[in-house]
Amino acid sequence: RVLFIAHRKTILQKAKETYENILRDKKIVIYGEEDIDEADVVFAMIQTLSKENHMTKFSPDYFDYIVVDEVHHGGAKSYQSVLNYFIPKFLLGMTATPERGDNFDIYKLFDNNIAYEIRLYDALKEELLSPFHYFGISDIEIDGELINEKSGIKKLTADARVKHIIEKSRFYGYSGDKIHGLIFVSRIDEALLLEEKFQERGVKAIALTGDDSDEKRERSIAQLENGEIEYIITVDIFNEGVDIPCVNQVILLRPTESSIVYIQQLGRGLRKYPDKEYVVILDFIGNYEKNFLIPIAVSQNSNYDKDYMKRFIMNGTDMIPGQSSIIFEEIVKERIFENINRTNFSTKKNIEKDFILLEKQLGRVPMLYDFFEKNMIEPSVILKYKKTYDEVLRILKPREEFPTLDTRESNYLTFLSSFFTPAKRVHEMVILQELLNKERVSIEEIGKILEERYSLYNQEESIENGVKHLAKEIFVSLSTAKEFLPIVERYEDDIVLSGDFKKSYEGKLYFKNLIDDLIRYNLTYVEKNYKQREEETILRYKEYSKQEAFWYLNLDFNNGYQVSGYTVFEEQRKVILFITLDDTPPFTQYDNKFYDNRRFTWYSKNQRCLSRNGKLTAEGKIAENYYILEVFIKKKSGENFYYIGKVKEVLNPKEIVNYKGNSVVEYELLLKDEIEENLYNYLLEK
């Protein structure tokens, strides 16, 4: 015998219909409405069943199988009384949001057993949901001020805004013969006024609030399904526990305060339905402080990785499976980018939220790799909060006694966490991983491993460069690295672990676990985000700091923090260019102009010329195409650089005097390859 528990009558009725379609020869009843004698499946409201006089009508072991819908409510007193009373052979809970705000451990109710988990990405990939076309639309200014969290009711329901909403809803349309829309707003009075203003403009809409009866809700849903009305306007009563498959347009008119609530509301339109090929999502984005949550919510990737978030805004359609699409208006992109850039995600609050959730899921203290595997806060973001995960653990779990690390062990851990995490190639981690299992390795052995495991060829230069970093032979001029101890050493023609590192790794399990965790995370991070192929050493259109640019180009130079503009490497015949496309001082004096996605102007440093005393200067050699030019570019100060590749040809060099009266050389550079469209558009957006 089966018991199905829910907290809304509409859920019970819809679920009963589904069960009847599948279990055709079983007696299926709703408790309190039908005779339950000899029933195979009983559907019951938690509000009724939790009352003692109803619950005790059944013996504790009466039901073999109990299903609890929306089980994230399981911590409530009513649910607790029912779950503590019954003793089924199998207990199944279902929820889209196990992350409760009150910290109740839902996972513990089920002994941390997750029977099945599917996220939006996978559901779209498996074609379990309707495709969606998402449009991030700019909200409008009222009285010279863009709509924001503090906007009053007059601005939220101003005629100009109502007109804007209706026009956009008509412009972007829907799939099917009639519109069946849901509109989510931030306030009840806003919902009621919008209903009135929509009606005045001939748009049939009904506002529903938490004060409305179940009968009114069911009647309104039926009207929407039948096409008698076009929209239901609500605040949050449809976040869960409602099933209206016909919905073909969802309009979001509220700030994004929670990625969970956001995806609940977006998801109201994702049910498949006859004649509905897709659902249209219209997100009106104002000047909201947390609009950076939009890429987190839509991508279902809550890692707080700024690079990932920006790439999703630029190129979301290519990052989700199936026929869905994601398009942001240009002004909206810029607005979200600004928020992403200025927001510090490395806070105790952000880390602790995911830490607590993961600890409940796993039934143990999570490691950095666990965060990465579950698409939670990115480990590199965690390590910007504190230098090592050991420090983070001691802050998040102050009552737990973790083994003490000595000064050297903390030093090694900080070195790996600060300078090698997140890795943007596998080489250093492979070297370290092999040395943890062998006494010594050679450059040749590492080369073979890179070929066999990663299909990387002719990597001797990169391996040698990696050894120099791990042995700290390359950080001599970098003051921030002077304190660190080398992790590897050279022995004859081979590489070995430093004696103290090896001793701690083999003798202290806690230290070993932290090191293994860093290696595992870094290797997986590279595989997912920076996977190289064949003879590549650095990837186009990926983000790098100045320090990383020299590192991954295998240049024995690690003073990137002090480089301004460009650096010339005579021995390697290379010039590394760092270009900032900023329209604020001090960058305006360079005024780099793109002619198209391959050609742009570039300027030398001040007081430079093409030749001096009859000899070519470095700037003159650049003009003669003597050097290989590697180009890194960013939009604004404070961001990392994107590597856009090599220069094919330097054109039209000329000496000029800039607006400050300084002599500089102006060049036109032609790239070997076009900059990818999304990145190019982002770089040039004002």
C-alpha cells in the first residue's frame, strides 16, 4: 500500500491523475473524499493527516511505501509528526529545492541517501522539459531613474512601464495558438494594480495572492488553461506546488534575490504540452544589486566564478543543451558585468551556505573537490577568502579539532593554494602527483604521461617550466613568493619531492588529504575549463592574469605585476602585449581602435621611436615583424586579460605625438585569427 502526501489539493489531484494513468488496475483514492477500504494508493493532505485523530486511523506500518511531495517542508511540525509516526518499508521524498532556509537537515531524514538528482541542464539535455527562449530585457527609467529594489508602487505600475511590458510581451510572442502567461512581481499591491492596468489596455489578467482561496486559484488556473485570460499575476504563490503545462510565456518583473526562487519561477513554463514547442521567458532587468544571480540561476551553476558568469552572459546559448537560447540586451549585459566585477563573492556567508548544504548531502566535512563536482561555490573563490582550505575549515567548524599543521606544512599548502590554484594546465599537478607515488621522475616520463593521459605532445618546454615553478627557481623577483619553500628539487637528471614535503605527506593523513584534494580539484578544473590539445600551451579566449600569461607561454619571468603595456623577450624573439580597452584615464591616451575582429591599432610606451642612432629600437623591430607578438586584451582595469592569439602582421607603423606631447609609435596589428564574435562584441560594448 502506498501513501502520497502533499500540502496542496491541486498537487494531490494532478498526482492522482498521473498515478491513475500508470496504475490502471489499482484502487487510488483521496483521503477524506473517497472510501479508503482496500485502497492501493491513498493521497492525503498533510494538514489533515497530521491531526492525531486522522493519523491514528492507520497503524504505523500500514503503508509499505510513502511518498512525500515538496519534502523541503519536512522540518515543519506537521510533517515531523507524520514521519515520526509511520514506519514504511520505503520512504521517498521529492523536492526541487532541498536547500532549506532554516538549516533543517532534509538529507538526514533519508540517511543522506539521494536516490536521484537531476538539474535543469541535464533535464534539457534529456529532453524532459520544453526548450526555452530567454530574453534579458532592460527595464525602463521612470522620472530619470531606472527601476530598482527600492522603486515605489507608482514607478512599478507607471503607465510607461505597463506599456513597455505589454509591448515586449507582444514582440517576443509565444508558442501555440493562445498566450498562457505567468507574471511574477515583487509586491501584492503591484500585482493588483497591474491586473487593473492590464485590463484597461484590453489584456485579460488576474492577480492571485496568498489571501485568495484554493477555489479562486483553481478557477483562475482553469481560465488560463482555457484561454479565457492571458495572464495570472502573482508574487510567489506559484513558486512551487503548481502544475500548469500550458504556460508558454513567463514574465519576471522582480529583482533576483535568490537563484532558487528564480529558477522555481522560470521553471513554471518548462513543462511539455501539446502544440507548445517552447516557452518564452522575459526577464525585465533593472538596476538590481544582485542581478549577477541571473547567470547563476539560469545556468544552474552556482560556482561564483566570475569568468564563467561573464562567459554565460556573452555566450549562454552555446552553454546550454538542446534548442533553448539565451539573449541579453547589450545594456543589460553591461549592467550585469559591472555588478559581477565589483561584487566580492569570497565571503564567509557565501562559502558557509554551500558548506552546510554539502555537509548535509555528504554526511561528512566536504573537501574543495566536492564543491567543484556539485557546481557549488568555486574552490578558487573559497581560497580568496583565506589562503588555505585548512584555515577555512577552522573558521567554519570552530568546535571541531582538526590536526595541527606545522609552519612548513602551512607554507607548502599556501604555496600550492595561492600560486597553483586554479591550475590552467595540468603539467604542474601531474608532476606533483607522480612524485607522490614515485621516488623520482624524469622530464621524459612526465612527457609520456601527458601524451597517454591528455594527448599532449612535445611538452618538454612546458614540463621544464612547470618544474621551475614547483622548485621555486622562477619566483626570485616576486616578493609575494619569497616566503615559500620549494616543493620539488632536482636530483641528478630527475625531479624529486623536497624532503620535508615528502615526510609530512607520508606521515600526516590530514596534510595528505588536503594536498590530494588540491591536486584532484586542479586536474578536474583544467579538464573542464582549460583543456589543451596536442601542442597547445595557452588557450585563446580564456582569461589569464599577467603573471599567468608569462607562465603559460613558458617564459622564465614572473614579475608580471610590474609589467605595463608590453614586455620584450629578445632571446625568444617575443613581445607580450597587454591591452586595456578602457575609456577612462590613464587609458584614453592610447585610444586603441578596432577596425574589425582581426585588425586594431596599438601604441608603444611613451618616449619611444622606431630607430635611435641608426639602429632599430625594439619598437622598430616590432614594425619590421621581427618578433612574435602574443596579445592579451581586457575591457576594463580590474579584470583579467583574454588571450586572443598571435599577430600575423604589423602594418603601417608611424611615429606620432600623443595629446600629452609624448612621442609614441602607432601600429596597426593584424591577428592570425578572428576574435570570436561574443568576446569581440563584449570588448567593444560601451
